Amino acid sequence: MELTVNSGIWGAMFGVPCIVADNFLKLATGGQIKVLLYLLRSSGKPVSEHDIAVNTGVTEQEAAEAVLFWQQANVLTSTEINAESLAPVAPLLQISQQNVSASVPATRESVPAPELRRVQLQPSEIAKMMKDSRDISELFRISESTLGTLTHSMQNSLIQLYEYFGLKKEVIITLLTYCAQIEKTDCRYIERVGADWSDKGINTLSGAQKEVQRLAKSHDYTVKIMKLFEMDRRPTTKQAGFIEKWQQTGFDTELVKYAYEKAVENTGKLSFPYIDKVLMTWRDSGCMTVQEVQSAELDYKSRRKPDNSGGVPSDIDKYNVVIDKF
């Protein structure tokens, strides 16, 4: 279909550098384009990040990141946002040999990267890499279909995974798909998981799929435990260690819930160490289901000798006896 521009609405006009339309319509996000258009329209007026946010609908942080993006693209040349900062655009920069290799191989060997470095390429360098490497171009295109429009930071993260961590394209895509499924798509998390895969030598499609299955089971188990414990925040590192231990030991969530209820009844609070002690006591006694534990508790109570001390033991004392002698 053919479209024509309604020239009847034209009044005063402002220019947009050709390089923006030629090279950055796919590379830049919608927010970055809006920020640039607002700055171009405001040429000659000093504006703040707050002004940009109010007039474009982005946050002030996104406004600051967009300004930095266009500065690195050589569209803006000063930290001061005014008429003087909108300078003519220089040609695309050549990629520095210190940042990336001269060429990107079409295939990757299944070995971890020997050295992990942080990537901070300029938009012009990323554009050059996309033009020169079919793999990176396809990686960006498929990643965009999974994550949505790629931010400059995410573009750098993808290059980090591919170029310096040594992960294959299909492995990275598998990783991104998993992160999208668990709604953890921030750059830092993706890079941490990618670095872990690189260290472990996970660099085949089958290996990545097996690792995703393991991570998915671990994530689902943790989510269930959080709901059972009525936790409104992510577990701490120590708490996550307990949860991983319980999963690897083979405790189902119903048994963990029963141990949690015992902990609350006897201590009045959520205590991971107490729950862990209870669970390990049950395991050592050969009980791995709620039914087995309840049956053993009834059997113990029926065989317990009456207390001749005359005192009435507290609930926690009673249960500690069960733990100690179960």
C-alpha cells in the first residue's frame, strides 16, 4: 500500500540527521527516538532530564540513558542539552581492535571463553558488527522477538555473551527464552547466567536445554516454597541454599510445608535452620512423606512413657523430644 504525507499540517519544521533514519531506526528504542525528536524540536532551548521525561513519556533515567546513547552515536556532542549539543553527525566509527576482533567467525567452538571482560561498545560499533556479522545480526533479530526492542545495554550484553563468553547463537537464544519465561530479563542477570554456562562448558543446544530444565525445576520449587512460607521477597543467599538442599534431597513441598507448620507452632516464626533440622531428622528416620511422619509421630506417642516429674512439658519441649529421639 502507498502512503502520502499530509503536507497541509506542516508549519515550522526541523531537520533529522539522515544517519538516524539510515542506521538507527532498528538499533534505537522507541524511547530513544522520542528523546532525540524532542531535543531536535527544542533546538536552542536548554532542557533538563525532567523536561524530557514530561514531554516524551519516558522516565528521567531513560531520558538520561537516551541522551548518552545519542552522544555515543555522535548525534549529540556535549553533556549540555541545548542547541550547541546537536552537532553534525560524523561517519560511523571503525570498531576498535581493543574492543572486538576484526572478524566474527560464523561458527563457535564449544569451549568457554578464556577471559571474561565487560563490553561497552558504542552504537556505531554495534551497527558495524551487525553489518559485518550475519550471526550477530540474526541474534539481535531473534532476541528482539523474544525480549522486545533491545536497549543499548542489552545489545552490549548479547555481544558479551557471544563474543567474549564464547556462547553459540542458539545457546544464547535458549538462555534468553528461559529468562523471559521467568520474567528476569535484566542485563545483569542474563550475563550472570551466561557466565555460569560458559564456566560450566554448557555450549550446545542439548546441553542448554537440559540446564534450562534444571533451572526451571529449581525456580518452580523455590516459588512454591515462597508461597508456602508466605514470603513477599526473594530468599536470601543463605535461605536459597537451604531450599536448594531440600530440593536436592528430594523433599516434596507438602513435607516442607508440614515442617514449616511445626516451626511456627513451636517457635512462633519462620526459621529456615529449624525447618532444616526437622526435615533432616525425618529423613534420617526414613520418613519422606507427611503420611510417614504422622504415622511415626503417632507410634512414638503411643510408646512414650508418662512424665513422672509432675511438670507439664511445653509444646516445643514435646516436639524437641520427637526430633531428638525420632
